[in-house]
Amino acid sequence: MFVGRVVGELWATRKSRDLEGRRLLVIDPLDDPGGRAADMVRPVVAVDPLGADLGERVIVAFGKAARVATGGDGDIALEAAVVGIVDDLEVPGAPGSWGADPGEQR
């Protein structure tokens, strides 16, 4: 899992049947640009069963955890899902961009 910020929404006319009727969000992981997570593929497209808004911080799960969280049995065509909307977080020394508001600085 990782914490990220919703930076957009994605629509696809042609997609796998497993994704029909599912909301797709574009999530930018919150990490230190110089840290080890900086090499991960970004942004991430995730199914959103919770209704997160643009700019909100979210918890994203991968793999079977994501598939089960979206109501599947673990055997559907998706890899990432929003499993939580972050109210607040406290990480000493975190970059200012991790704040609640995209423009908020610590």
C-alpha cells in the first residue's frame, strides 16, 4: 500500500469487462523525490469505490488486496484500488507537499 494524492480522473470507452461501471482515478504517490519510492511507476491508475475527490490524499492497495476491496473474489482485472481516504497524517520531516491541501506547506 501507499499514500497518494488524487490528481485526476480517467475515462475509457473501451476497457475490460471487469472495469465496466468502475470509477478510475489517477493517483500520484506521495514520496520523497530522492527516496527509494521515487523509481516506482507514476502516476498510478486505481479503481475508486469510495468516491475520493480531486486533491484528496488516499490509501491505495495493490494486487489481491485491491481486488477484494472492490468487492471481487480476487480474480478480476485490476491491480490498484483506493481503500481509504486520509483525514490526517503525521510524518516528522515529511515534505511540505504531503500536507492536507496541495498548496499547504509544513
